[in-house]
Amino acid sequence: MEMQTKALKPRLSFWQLWNMSFGFFGIQFGFALQNANTSRIFTTLGANPDNLSLFWLAAPVTGLLVQPVIGYLSDNTWHPRWGRRRPFFFGGAVLAALALFLMPNSVALWMAVSVLWMMDAAINVSMEPFRAFVGDKLDESQHTAGFAMQTFFIGVGAVIASMLPTIFTEYLHVSNASVNGSIPDSVRYSFYVGAAVFLFAVSWTVLTADELPPEDVESFDAQRKHARSFGVALREIFGGFARMPRTMVQLAFVQFFTWIALFAMWIYTTNGIAENVYHTTDPHSAAFQDAGNWVGVLFAVYSGVSALGAFILPVFARATSRKTVHAVCLAIGGASLASLFFITTKQALLVPMIGVGLAWASILSMPYAILAGSLPAKRMGYYMGLFNFFVVIPQICSGTLLGFANKYLFDGHSIRILVLGGASMALAAALTLFVTDKSGRGAADR
């Protein structure tokens, strides 16, 4: 029955793929602003660098709590006009836009940390159903293309968002200075733009993409009423760990070490580059704020590479396999991240970002394409949400341990955390080789 359901899914055109994925442009716009500027905001408001990873715990903890619940709820939602996933897209977008407006107006560290909780929860509400959206609408032969289109918009959104503080400073002559410990205007205006873009892009997908109805609406309604029981919901949400497909278990280990590396990069790149290249640890100095802008440029480079890689990697996946491509990209990304330790000029920092971008392109598409082929269609949202546990658990581990490592193992030299992250990504590359991909060679979109 499940194979017949998959066979009945219509093949979508390029522009249909575009419309259903465009919301990710806005989601990543907000996510990139968060990644590139949160440590800068926290430090400007007085955070000790040794505690940055603890303050960042808001992001993974909200993901841990929100994504499986949203996945479960969206699986059991249906409206004839608004569908299954789109109500969650839009609700999350409204909350995320509000958080993006509030973050740069934080007047104290506690406020910024609180807003980060709100922002990340809202982004997760929008983002998780987008992963399931691909499995819902596309035949398996288009899964890789669907996730590649999402990765393209993720890359483009992140490039523009990461560059915004520099654009405001260099071209629009907006102040990049921290006056009396406040957030620079260049950062504040960037978040305002991000709020508008997030809401617009997600609304575009909500209004232009439709959803396939349940095969049997009466049966679905009966199942949904049963699922509304709180006890049933809890058993379903947390009982799935014992029923995870083999491929999902294998990918969990890959994701664990991959996301330790990414979290290390997002938290410590600004402080590491400020010290290693700009020779400052003073968050209120002009040099530190310049370092913050340059980190935005670096993140834009890896995001831009990922946008291009989104269309190149499926070609290599057809010729080899998805897991081979993913393993190679992670190995390149790990070596690139570790190499930042040896670079002391700002322009040279651009080179390893190419390798990080290749890894990021693969991280955003290949694991999900491999996973989607191993999941039951009716449980796509739930399992995609559950899979997010293996994104956020390593971030929680990083949040609790990286500050200790930075202080006691690396004497406060944050750049060394990036070397640790590179080694973790290299280990993830090795583990990828042991993943079972059901569709195997040639599973990319044909």
C-alpha cells in the first residue's frame, strides 16, 4: 500500500519545487542572523566568553522540546484549505519575526538570552514541518531534488543575512560602534530586515503551495481524535526511539559529531577570529566589532558555496552514492574548520570557508534524503522531528562542555575550539561510511 501511495504522487515542476521551498529562504535568513550575531550580542552585553556556550543552550533545548511535538502535531493536522504543515509554517513565522525585532533591542544579557529561547523555538516551529513537506509532496525519485532546493534557499538566505551588518556599515554608512555597551545600529537594522523577510518568504510558500489530502479522510479523523489523548501523544512522541529504522540509528551517530562541530563554529568563531586575527578580546573595541562583521562575511561565503553545492552534489550522488558524497564533504569541512587555527590574515580566512560550505550543503540535504527513503510516509513529520534529537543533543553536550574546555584546556583561546570541531566533523565523515542507504547508488533525483 505504501509503495502505491508513493507512486501516485505527481512529479512536480521546477517552479512548484521553488514555491514549496521558498519559505526556507526566510527561515534561514533568521537562522543566519542568529548564528552570526548572537555571540557578538551576548559579548557586547557583558557575557564572559567562557559562558557563551551555556547561554547558547537555549537553541538546542528548544529544538529538543519543540520539533518532535510539532512533527507529531502536524502529522495529525488537516484542514481542507490550509493543509497539514502550512499552519505551523505561518504561526512560527509570526513569532520568529517578533523575536528578530526584539533581539537587537535587548538592554541586558538576560533579555537577549530570553529572546534567543523565543526566537529558536519559533524558528523550529516553522522549520521542522518543511522537512516533512518534501516527504509529503514528492515521490522518492524527487526527494534529493526537493532537499537540494531547500538547501539552495538556505544558502542564498544565509549569504544575504550574514552580509547585512557589513552592507549597512560599508555601503549605507550605518554605525557599527557599540555606544555605552549597546548593540550597534548595523546589527539592529539587520535584524529588522530579517523579521520582514522571514514573514514574507514563509507566507509565499503558505499561499502558493498546496498539500496532498489524506487518502481516507474519515480514517484520518478517527486516528487524529485518538492522537489527541495526552497519554497517547507522549507514548507516540517518546516511544519512537525504540522503533527507529536502522538507517536512522546510523545517521544519528553521524549527526551527533557533525553538530558538535557546527555548534563550536557558531559559538566561538567571532571570539576566536577577534583574538587570532584582530588581536583583541575587548568586545567594545572597534576591532572586535569589525571582527564580528568579518565573521558575517565568512559565514556568507560558506552559505554561498552551499547554495551552489545544493545543485552540484546530487550529480555526484548519482555517479557514486549519497553516503559517499556526504562522507567526502564532511572530511573536507572538518579539515577546513581546523585550518582556521593557522590563519592570521582576514582575507586568507575566506579559503577554508569554501570547504565548510561544501560540508554545510551536504549536511542540509544528504542525511535527510537518505532518511526520507527509510521512513513510513504517514509518519514522516514525526520521524523528521525525532531525528532532530540527534541535532540538538550534541548541541546540548557542546553547550555544557565547550565552555569548560575553552577555560581549562585551551586557556581561553577560543580558536582552539574550532580545531576540536574540525576533528569532530572528520569523525562524522568516517561514521557516514557505515550508513545503510536503502535507495543506494543513483538515488539522487533522476
